[in-house]
Amino acid sequence: MYWVRQDAATQTARAPGALLQRFLDLDRNGNGKLTPDEFPDPSLFKQTDANGDGVVTLEEARAFFSRNGRE
Ligand SMILES: [Ca+2]
């Protein structure tokens, strides 16, 4: 099927686009920031919101994932 071919491409494209894509998926209202209700896990949100302003920016998400050793 058509989608099977996409898997190899998806794996090679893990970084840095994978994080951006994930971020955009989570950012349901498209304002470029993640709020707690857009985040899958509230405790994870607190860890990711480095400056504690109540929103997670792409930079904070990127820093969080690099701290945790995954893209
Ligand atoms: Ca923040």
C-alpha cells in the first residue's frame, strides 16, 4: 500500500523535523505555543515549561527533548 513506503522516509526524517511535527500536532489552535490542555501529560508539561510561564514554546520543547536524549 501507499503508506507502507512512507515508513522508511519517516524514519530517516526523525530529526529535526520530527520534533517540529510533533509540536505542531500538539498545538491544536496553531498559536505556536503549547498550553496544558494541549499537552498529553500534565506532569510532563511542568518539566517542559522551563521558565514556568504556563506555555511551552518550541524552544522549550526542543530543550526538553535534547535534555532527555531524544528528538
Ligand atoms: Ca514557557
